[in-house]
Amino acid sequence: EEWMGMSQDDTGGEHSWETLKTNVQNHIRGLNFKYRVDLRENEVTYKNNLGTFLDAHTVETTDKKGKKGTVTFSRCLIAVGGRPTPLDC
């Protein structure tokens, strides 16, 4: 049996980068699914869009297809992040 790219039996502990990559990606997909379910169960609206503030309580959103919309709110949580980028070293 293999877990995170390493053999768990007595075959010498060979490593597989492909198995490691697949297992890590599947683990992250599972976490992301759970996060979205938790948000939905707590009636939190999740939008994966670009946003621009129009005023203190309104954001214009743009989805990946270019469709625009607006969101008006009394309170807002904005979580920003980025994709991993290889270093030039």
C-alpha cells in the first residue's frame, strides 16, 4: 500500500512523486469540499470572483467568464490569496 508517495510495506520504501502529487491533490480537494459544505451549512455566500469596491457597502464582482454583478452588504469578509509560484533560484 502507498501513502503520500512512500511504500508502507517491506519493499525497500521506494518513493513515487506521481503518487505523492496525486495524494496531496486529492487531500486538498477533500478539504476544499468540506470547507464549502461548512460555509453552505452556515448560510455563508461564497464567491470566487474578482471584486472592486464601488462604495463602503457595495462591491462589483466579475466571474471567470467575465459576467459582472454587484453585492451589497452591511459586513463583508474578503479573503485574498494566491497560487504558488516557482522561485527563480
